[in-house]
Amino acid sequence: MNWIERVKKNVLPVSNERYNIRKALDEWVYEGSMYDVEVADEICELCDQPNIRYQFEIVNVLNNNSLLIGSECITRFRISVIDKSGNKLSFEEAKKKVTKDRSRLVTEAKEKSVLNTLVALAAKDHEFNIENFIVYFKERKAFTPNQLALLIWRLERARIDFKKSHFKLTIKRNREKEQLLKLEDWKLKQIWDCLSNSQKQFVIENRNK
């Protein structure tokens, strides 16, 4: 079964239009409801694409039926996108909104992953007061070089499973830049995968000057 047949199978029975696929798709809109199911094991209810983690809800304006689909299907099948004021966006504006919405879901998922990792560390490392780190992260969504080096060391020592790329570094302040440049080599190596490309370049250009 090709993709258009799969879409017909899924969308025609829940649309008012039961024969013309384009007319049926035109009944549906995306208004901004989206969900992170945390594990990529859902199926797109429009095209049957497997391994969906981020679900976007489309609603039929004629009968209020809804489908949970992958973000790419919104633009691929030209599902109408409605902004907060109720206006229908142009195709280019719709693509930008869908991309922005998906990016927000991904960012929020990474932040939640970090917080879950910190809670797991607190449960295992009873000597470590994690509360200040949690408060700091909630405020700035990142850690200072010294904070990050300490966290990564304790996480690895406690054998907590985590993704370094989710832990972000902030060096917006001069003292944070100084911290980063003064880190011992082994600490810098530990946190290297947490740095953005521009932060890595900053270290390369300024360390040991």
C-alpha cells in the first residue's frame, strides 16, 4: 500500500468527505496542540509512519474528530495551520510555525531529561545537595563550567545513565568564561560534549593564552 492509499484509509472514514482525498484533508487544521510521548513508539494516524515521539493533533472543523500525526505530515499534506488569533497561515508561515513548535517540544524534552537525571543522582548520591543545581537550571536552562564539571563527574561516578548533549553550558558572564578557560584538562575533557560549537571554538582560541 503506497502513502496515498494509507492516508485515504485513515482520513476518509473520519472526514465528512468520503471520496476526494484533497477535499477531506482540507477539513483538517492544526491549531498548536502537540505532545511528547517520551518514547518513539507511536504511529502517525495519518500516514502510518512508525516510531513517532512528538505527536501533533489535527482536528476536523466539520465534525471535531481528531488525529495524532507526525509534524512532517502537516506540511507534506498541506494541513491548514491556524495561529492563536484564529487566522489561517500561508504555506510558508505554516512551515515555520510547525518547525518552531517541534523545536520547542525537543528543547522541553531535553530539559526534562536533565531534571530527571538530577533527581536520579540525588537518589543515589546522598552526600550531594542537588537542590541548588535544580533551581539554577530551571532559571537559566544551563550550568556554569564549574557546576557542569562537578555534575558530570558525580554522574559518572554514580553510574547514572544520561546524555551529555542535553546538559548545556552557559558562559555569558565574564567569570563563567574565566572558569571555562581555567578548568583542568581532565575536567574540560569530561564536559567537552556539552559545549556548543561556538563554545568549543572559544576554548580553542583562548585557552593557554
